[in-house]
Amino acid sequence: MSSCVRSSRALSPVMLPRLRLLHQTGYRLVGRGLWTSPRCLTVSGDSQLLPLPSQARVVICGGGIVGTSVAYHLARLGWTDIVLLEQGRLGAGTTRLCAGIVSVAKPISIECQMANYSSSLYQQLEEETGVKTGCVKTGSLCLAQNQDRFISLKRLASRLKVMGINCNIIKPKEVAKLHPLVNIHDLVGALHLPEDAVVSPPDVNHALAVASAGQGVQILERTSVQQVLVEKGCVTAVETDRGSIKCEYFVSCAGQWAYELGQASETKVSVPLHGCEHFYLLTKPLQEPLPPNTPVVIDMDGRIYARPWQGGLLSGGFEKNPKPIFTEGRNQLEIQNMQEDWDHFEPMLSALLRRMPSLESAEIHQLVNCPESFTPDMRCLMGETPGVSGYYVLAGMNSSVAAIKTVYLAEWMTYGYPTANVWPLDIKRFGNLQSSRTFLRHRVMEVMPLLYELKVPRWDFQTGRQLRTSPLYDRLDTQGARWMEKHGFERPKYFVPPGKDLLSLDQSKTFYKPDWFDIVGAEVKCCKEAVCVIDMSSFTKFELTSTGDQALELLQHLCANDLDVPVGHIVHTGMLNERGGYENDCSVVRLSKNSFFIISPTDQQVHCWSWIKKHMPNDPHLHLEDVSWKYTALNLIGPRAMDVLAELSYVSMTPDHFPSMFCKEMSVGYANGIRVMSMTHTGEPGFMLYIPIEYALHVYNEVMSVGQKYGIRNAGYYALRSLRIEKFFAFWGQDLDAFTTPLECGREFRVKFDKDTDFIGREALLQQRQDGVTRRFVMLVLEDHDTELDLWPWWGEPVYRNGQLAGTTTSSAYSYTLERHVCLGFVSPPLGPEGLPTPITPDFINRGDYEVDIAGQRYPAKAKLYPFSSLFTQQKRRKDDMELSNLQGK
């Protein structure tokens, strides 16, 4: 372990000029190492002298805490012939310098569950190996300096309680009781997480390595992986600086170097992450040494965290101006303690002293500068890579420690799938478009500060924008479009009318009624009464063709619904896994006898392609092509859409001549070959137009010109969201996932049970139909909820039935038709007497009293299994008639 900087300097701000001077003159103090763990772990002696095995079942690259944890969990699942390779010494990379805070305060539920498991695992390892991991249950205090932060903590607390995680919203005075050093004068409250813990990452790594070696894992240090050999799309061997190892599986846990390693092979693998310098300060033991179980303090408004460390304090943070590193690639074997930078750390030091003023007299032990890898969306990368079978990745921890990620990866490799929905972490949510070094460098400079930034609903990344755009982007931008990004594609949120204060609208951030409320309301009204145009070019679009029946046979095997339909028909269907869950939710158009057009969600581009190719036979007469870039998609929504298209095509567009869920190739204006489809993804009347990109601007201009007489206007995805939610339409990635079946969301009518055709997931669905579903997708309309004054539901809110937790929401929106908030989500009955799930019935849903918990406040709601907009419309009309008659009687 490299030597550390020691000093008897105090933390007072008056010392900072002197500290800078000392740094400029090259002053450096030498002392003992950062952690009390061994300098390095050699499980099998001097690995340089050990022979390299000629073959293994799986080779793991990386001897940090991630790699040893993968080895440990694979061995526990019965794997043998596991080889772990480390280019230097075990745990000598980021693991050696990691702060070691294990907290459930995470933005998404799957990461909360991961942190909760990790804490118990680290304690279990001590019993299993006799190696101390430094695991101490300290608890954490997440502080709030303002009401918006306090609301975000209350929302987090509601979600944690759903998962059975102990947490409490507390007052500032209670913070002072739990942590004697915290200054509470500017706090409005805090979230207390009693089960959070701290660990010594090198010691955890040591314990994992000892446990893995005890189960037969071969660990070789000072062995560098140079490339992964691939034949016919499958991993065959790993080439190292000491020779090659034949293998079936390869797991990249290379941390900082996972990107370079992915690019080093002939078959390149995209692992989008980038390194940043991460600073934290260590003090000597305080005059009154901090007990080891002193709570961790997470002050996100101050951008700092602090944990107890050897009687003193370890404190770091995520600054607004991070310093990216290693953009040019690998330049060192082991990560040494990099250059300290007191000027850069000064804002965080000042924030620490404001939060804990008594530390002014504390003595500095060391300012640590260590590299951390970050991903484009602040979530780790895990899973099998697209395009190379057997090549798995677990990297990009974003400065977190969570061992259950390795559990899910081990399950994935063993069973073919993990036991939880890990799509938010799946590496296939990214593609090659996110592998640009320039993109990653710029994005990581935004991502690192965002870890502690207050993120209100529907915030957007600001870097890496305008990467993928529709041909209409500039045209729409000049008309007031405000943009959001999905899988690198710019999509309009809404259109700002002339005369609106654009600056204030763009800077509006709130958990309450947003400033765009009336704008979106006007777009929704136009969709219902006239006609609107939404540019939906970001959809994933594939064409599957064959010379014979191969394309139909493949789709019949992949899809739950029947694709053997007449030419021109559109089929909405799920592509299911063996468990009956949705791997994809798509619309398929039969263009000709042996040609199909597949339309999927934007972020399914990599995943859906990979899923189809995985099950596609090696047949030269069967061809799959990604045509996403070839077509611009315009959604014409509203009752006057048929008038606009009829005038542009001289063809009747009435339902008698153009039935629902049908596709015709037509001329629109001067342009030929436009695929016109009678669907809108909203339940409203209208048409989708798939336009070859060279005609996109012409068709759009013609539609807008002819549509003027019908009241046409542009609209965005916020209006689409409101329309589809009030019609009870489920969307993949929000409401549907790999663990949701068609039977659970009322889509049994889209399953070809009556056909003697086998498809993936059929057996699971038949079994579920026999046993009964144990949860159901429901629509919840809030009552006694003031849209103007109350907090809004967004997603992830707990749902209570008769006072008992019954489920969570998956998406929500304000319905301008119902004039109420509508939430979609899943509910389940209580477990049976033996703790097993029980079937759910319509009576259970219809006869319950429901509430939706928004940041700790419960609001009554009506639950239904079908859209009931017509019911509320009738009630509203009766109410309006009564009010009118009352006025007339006065």
C-alpha cells in the first residue's frame, strides 16, 4: 500500500492558504497506510510462479471487491473451475481507497435492496471466514436544509418502508441527539436509516477472497488480461500476458479499465463508464474520539458525507466541478494515491466545517484523492453484453458498495435470469452510441455532482444532448419545443406558446404542480377536440424478412399474440421470457407474407435486438435489420386527423375504409411509400405515419399547412403520457417488466391460448392461469387531492388497501379529462396463512378502500381494473348540469 500524507494541521479555514503554499512548494508528509487491512492479499503465494491454467469454466477479470464477490457468489451457487485474474495485487485498485459507506439511501428501489443485503453479507463473512470486515452498524442521517430536499427524503422513506427497511423522518433536535457534532441551525429535518453500516473495503475484499479460495476459486495476481477471444459471437478464451485460458464465460470486473478492456478485443464490447477524481479527508482521532457506531452523516445540500474513522472522521463529497481522469486510457498498473488538491477540496471542507464547527480544532491525517468510475446515468452496468454470448460485465459502481449486485449477476449466469428486475442496471440499456470518450468525459462531469443534486420529477441530463435527432428537430425547436432525451434521442416534452417566459419555465423544478401544467392541458384538449402532431421518431424499428415462412415462425415462437394475420394488420404483442414476463412490448405490422415491421420502445433498441438475435436460427434466408434511422414517425392524434390525411392523400380515412389497427402504404402530399397506421398509442383516434427520412420535412409541412383549418398544433410526450394513463395503457419500462405477465395486467386477450402454437412463456402462463394471479395492474384515481396545493404523485408511491400496504404505483399523470390525478400500479392481497401469495380476485380490488401515500401523506383513491373515464365524464356532466340549474334557479 502506498504511503499516506500525515499532518498535525488543524481544519480551520485560516490554514488553507498555508496548505496551498505547502502544496506548491512540494511539501509532502509520509506516514502509515489508509486502512488497517493487509498491504495485499496473496491467497496462493507468489502468483507469478504459479502455472496459468489452460482452461476454466469462467474467468473473472479484476481482484477488487466486485470481482472477488462475483467469484464468491458463483462458487456458492455450485460453480467450479473459476479463475480470478488481477493485474496487480488484490484490492490494490479503487477498493483500497473506497470510503466504505453502505447505505440504502438510493434513488431506485433495486439499489436500495442491494445495499440492504450487502450490510448483512459483510457481517456473515466475518462468521464464515474469521476475517474482520470492519462492518459496524452505524445508521445514517440524511439531512435536509430546505423543504424540497425534505420532501425528497419523505418520498424515499415511503418507498423504503414498502421494502420493509427501517427508517424514520426526524426533527433537527433528534439529529443533535444522534450525532453530537452536527450543527442543526439550518436544518428542516432528516431521514434516519438505523440499519446503514460502514465497512473496511480492503478487509471485505480479503474476506471474500479467502471465502472464494476456500470454495476452490483459483486467484492469480499480477496477471493482466489483454483481450477476450470470440468465435461465432461466443466467448472462447481469454488472452493474458502469461498465456491464454480457454473458457465459456468471461466476467469483466475491471472497474476503471472495463472500457479499455472492452475495446481491446477484435469483437469490441461497449462498457460506457469514465473515471473521475474523488476526494475525501481523514482526521486524526478527535479530542473526544468518535465511537465506531457514530451515525454516518449525508448532507446532500452541502454536497458532503462524513463517517467515523479510527476515532476521527472520514469526510468527502461530490463537488460541482469534478475532475475527469484517464480519458486517454490506461496509464498505470495499480491506482496509487493521486495528487492532493486543497484548492479543489476547499468548498467541501468549508461545508464540513459549517456542518460540524467543532472540527476546526481537529488535526488532519490525510487528504485522499482516489479515482472512481461513473456511468452515464449514475447506475452501475451489469449483465451479459449484447453481441457476445458469455461476456458479462459488472462495473461502474458510481462510488457505492453493494454486494447483492454480484448475487444478481451470479444468478443471471446460473439460471439465465436474475431473481429481481434489474433492467435499470442492465448494460443493454446503453449501446455503442454512448461509448464515445468525449461523450463520457462530458457526461461524467455532470453525473458526479448529480449524485447529491436535488432531482425533482422529470429532470433531464444537460450533457451529451442532440446526439440523435429527428429531421424535424430544428423546425420544432423554432416553434417552441422543449426537449427531453431517451436513449440519446431528443424528444419533445411540450411546446411553449409565443409570449411565455421561457427562462422561468425551463428553470421550474418542483414536486408540486409544474409550470407547464396549462401548456400540456391545451395540447391534450387539442388532441381530444381537433388534431395534434407528436414527433415520435425515437421509436425502435426493426424489419424481419425471409424467403419462406421463417420470419413468421420466429415471431410466432417469440410473441405471445398471434402473428399469422392478413397482410396489413397490426398486432400488439409481448415478447415473453420463460417465466411469462415481458422482455419487450411491441406492435408488429405484417407488411407482406414474409415481411414484418416491429415497433418497440425507444430504450429497447439494444435489448430487443439482442433478444431476437438470441433466439434467431442461423438461417441465411432470414434477415433482421434495424431501420430506426430510416423512418421519421409522426403521430396524428385527434378526431380531425382523418380529415387532414384524407385531404393530403385523396383517400377516405374513415373507419369504414381504414379500420383500426391497420396499415396501408400511401402517398401523403408529394411523398410516396408512407406507412400509415390507424393507431396512436393513446386510445384516441388518429394515425401513425412512418415516413422515409428524406420526405419527413415535406410531409410535416404539408400536414401542418392543411391542418390549420382543423386547428392543428404540435404536442409533446407529456400530453401523450396524460392521454395513455387515463386510458389505462401500460408502457414497457414503466409499468411492464421482465417479471410482469399479460395475465397480471389484463392482457390475456393478447395471448394465443386458443392456438396450438408454442411460444416462449406459454407453459408459465398456462400454469398461472390455473393457479390464479397474485397481483393485478389497477387504475387509481385520487380523491380529496388538491392539484393546486398538494404534492403530486409521480411514480413509486405506496398503495394501501384498508390501511394495509398492498402495492406501489408505476406511473401517474394528471388527467385533464377527469380533472384528477390518475395512478397506475400493482396491488396484491395479503400473504396466506403459510406465508405464500394468494390469488387476487376482482372483488378484492373493487371492495377495498384505497389510499396512495405521497411523501407520507395518504390520499383516498378509487381502484378499477378498466379505464373509467366515461364514468367520471358522466358524473362531471351531471355536476355541471346541477350547478347550471342552481344558477338558473337563483
